[in-house]
Amino acid sequence: MPTADFAHALHIGLGRAFLLVKRNYDTSYRDPLLNACFHDFIFDGYVEDSRAPYLFEIIQATNDIDFYREAILTRLSQLPAADGGNDSYQMYNLVACFARQGDIEAREVLLNKFRSIPGFSDFALAKIIIDLDGAEGFCWVLAELGAHLLTQGEEFVVGEDTYEIDDYLVFALEQKIGKIEAAKLIEQLRRENNPPVIAVLDYLDQHSRSAHRQREPDPQLSYSEVKQLLQMQPSRRGLAFYAAWGRQASTDELHQAVEDLIAETNVERLRRYLAIFRNTPFPLNHTFLFDLARHSNRFVAVSAINALENVIHPDVHEFALNNIEHGWMVGRMVTLLKGAYH
């Protein structure tokens, strides 16, 4: 495969890039592979997972690991605050792949980057450190953030952006060690009364988003009431609201929603209608969702694919295969393909 074709396979995330380096690696692939490591090529970071594990597997298959490792660690170490976007997030995850294999230097690169710019990429490094080291990582992160809070205030300035700590740090801990153990650890940390750690815990108590999540759910609304909310611009409800309503709506109400969805053209309202079927079996003919899944607005396309994930039908299988072949949202189409078999 020519180098340009290899670069294209990397760009759209095809497995043949891995197969090629496994069978016949050539150093001419160094530049395109490093370019893929340094630049995040995923189509939609809100719904697609990081490509870091995919790239890490390719790196391991090259038998040229030291070259890529040194380049990636150096790149991350030297990234300025202004570059704290998706590209840097992919490199965090790549360096974390090395760290998970016992690479002490890779782990230190992550810790040092966090020390130098804690809010980099909206505290993404904090969550990766917690995922790496569990309870120990959580305590270390809180101590570092707490020292900042006590000396410099609540805001973390990164380039031209300002960030504030949120309770996703706690969610990261819960995902790593479980909610019960996370609650026990936080209780223990409060008893130890370490000022920097307590400063962060107190801040989270005061500013946590969890208070909004614990509100009593809305009473069952009729479709006519939901439609009024759905038509408002700007929306007074997030997509999660419509997904929750869809789970408890009647069959007749879902049919009405589909009829209005078919007639809708506004991008934002399309997303809200489609969200109704995020976790709810689609009640009518699903084929018109195929066009929406190839919509020019990627958020609409993703919402339509979410709805298709609840449809078990041979033509969904064929649709997924065709889109994989043409490189359209490959990661989501693979998930859709797996669901179509059940």
C-alpha cells in the first residue's frame, strides 16, 4: 500500500492500517503515523471514543516503538496552553497507554503536565490520572487542585480560556472504584482534614452539578405538552429530557412524534425529536432514518444513528456495512453493525 493510502486509512480509522504495519512495516510510515498521533481525526468527539488505543496497537505492531514513544512524550511535554484541545486529549490517552504498561517516564510526563497546567483540556488529565491510579490518583489530583484553590482562587486560566472544577472528578473515581468505595474514600478524606483536599471537596459541595441531577423528575407530560417544549427556540430542555420522556411515552404518543419528525427540517428540532428514540424502540418504519444518519449536520446524523441502534433488521446491517465501506462514521457504524446481528 502506498504511503498516501496508509495515511488515508489512518485518517478514517480503518483496520487495514494495522494489518499493513503488522505484515510489512516500512519507516516511510513514520510521518503519517505520527501525524495521526498528533492530530485527532475522529469525526465527533462527543460520541466517538478516543482513537488512542487503536493508534497504540498500530505503534506496537511496528516494532519501532521507541521512536514513536519518544516523539509522543516529547510532543506532550512541550505543548503550550493554547493547544489544549482534542489533539492534546488524544496524546494524553496515548501516553496513558504507555503508562498502563508500567512506563514510569510516561506516567511522570502526565503528572508533570497536570502540575504545570491543571485545567489543560478542561481537566482531562485529572480524569486520566484517576483512571490510572484509582483512589491514590484521586487524592493526588485533589491535593494539587486544592493547593491552587487556596493560593490562586477558584478559576484555572489556560490560554484564553477559564475553567472551574466540576464533579466529573468524582464521577471518574466512581467509574474506577465504584460509587460505594468512592463515597467511603471521600468520607475518609474529610476526617483526615487535609486543607488542600478539603478545599476541593468543599468547592464541589457548593458548585456540584449533582444538585441539578437530583431534582424530582417532571410529572408525565402529554405529547402535546412535550411538543410545545420541543418547538421552543432556544430550548428549555436538554436532549436527556426528551430521551427520558420517550421511555415512558405511550405507543400512540410515539407514533405522533414520528409523524412530526418526518415533517421536520430544522436541525435543532430534528435532534430533539430523534432524542426521544435514543433509548426507546422505534415504533414505525425506520428507513427514513437512513437519510438522517447521513445528514450534513453531524449531530443530527449521530442522533439518527442512536435511534437506529434500537432497530433490529437486515437492512440496518446492510446500511452499516455500506457506510463502513465508504468511511462514514466508522466507529458508530461498527457498533450499529453489532446491534443488527441481535
